[in-house]
Amino acid sequence: MLCNMTENLSQLGIKGEAARSPFSGFIGNVLEERRPGYSRLSLKIEARHLDSSGRLHPGVLATMMDSALGAALRDVRRKDEEGIPGGTVAMDMMVLQVVREGEELVAEGRLLRRHGALAFGEAEVKKRGDGTLVACAYFVFAIGRGSPR
């Protein structure tokens, strides 16, 4: 079943994301849109997201992109695969821009292809407002029967 877009996702905010993915919710991601094979989430950068140099820690970017693709894959599982654990098998990430406290980021995840128990996807993070590309990644996810996880 597709996410009911009439549902007020902004009211779900961090609590809604924490219910779906506790670690993503812990970071503070807010799920904005989700449909089979696509999702978008956002995050306003706070002091807790920074490294010792005052820049966004790259682990936050990795979590945003991993969470975006994970949400995009949620509705591409077959009925007989529900409840089967899955997750990230491989991730290749590039960080292209420095991000500072107070900036807001948007991550989008997209399914590229599914092959058996594996899904291949991509994600990117951009600055909200000017659309500057901050980071991008390619993923392999285990999502079904016969997955290595």
C-alpha cells in the first residue's frame, strides 16, 4: 500500500521516522515523501551533528542516504518477504561540500534495479534552497529471500 500522502507527514516528524527506523530518528531525519522506489527526507543541522572542526560529520550524510534508500525500498518487497531482515550490504559514498550548523539538507533515495534478493540504488543529499549537491552514494541492499543478512 502506498503511503497516503494526505496523511500529514510533517506532524510525524522525528517521532514518525524513529518509529520506522530508530537510528534515523535519533539523527533527526524527517520523512517528507515515500512511494515505491523513491523517498525524500530532510534534516536541519544542529551542533550535535558536527565534528571537532565544526563541519557536518560524514556519518550523518551516510545515515541520511542509507535511510532515504531504505525507505524507498520499503514497498518493493513481495508479500512473502515481509518480516525477513535485510539491510545495507555495500555503500560507495562521495562527500562534495562542507555543511555547517543551521543549514537544512534534503536526501533522496531511488531504486535503480532489483535482482533477486538484492536491490541496487542511489541517493544524494542537497542543500535545501540552492540545491547544491553535498554528497551522493550507490548502494546494494539485501531485501528478500536468500539475502546474505
